Amino acid sequence: MSTDNTNFGLEDFATTAPDAAHPAAAAPAAEGAAKDQPAAEPMTIGAGQMEAVYDIPVKITAVIGNAVMPVSQLLRLGRGAVVELDKKLGEAVDIFANNRLIARGEVVVVDDNHIGVTMTEILSSTPTSN
């Protein structure tokens, strides 16, 4: 089973037509069209139905950079070793929601013991064609 859902955001599910969400629902709509009946309007989810979605946990990850190294080099790393990342100081960090890139931002100090990320660019949820 594929878990690749990179083309869908929550707003995509809120305005999905019945025939796109459930292929079985397409058959009655097709029969109705054959009998000159108007096609069904796209299904929308009301605020009450969306309430259930608000409690679903979402893992937010901010990636400050990446590095690739051979296992032999990884095994030689010790306390105090510095791993050079592919991003420069001050460059935007990538922000992911459930492993899906959603935004870019900057690292900020929240208090004496915590850091955070301020979102500077929200990425579009609709795929773009090249």
C-alpha cells in the first residue's frame, strides 16, 4: 500500500466531489446524468465535521540542514565532532508536517532554553506543473 500523499492537503479533502472521493458514488451520478437529472453538487464538509480533524496529531519537523557521509566516517565521530550541513548560516530552514514540506522559516530563540522556527514562507498545497 502506498503512503505517498504529497499531493493532498486538508483543504483538498474538504472540497472533494463524491465521485472523486468514492468511485462507487460515481455510478449513481452517471446513471442520473443518463436520465437527464442534474449532477450532484460537490460535497463540502461542515464545521462540525471538521471538528474531528482538529484533534489529529501532526508531527512538525524543522530541518536545519542535511549531511551525507560514509559509514566509516560516521563511526569515527566522537563527542565534540562537528558535522557540516548543506545549508549556510541564516539560510531558511525547511518545515515539514508529517514528512511533507509545508513552509520555510528562520530559527528564533523562544526563551533561555528553547528555540523555535518562525514561518517566513508558506508553500502552496497544490502541485505545480513545469
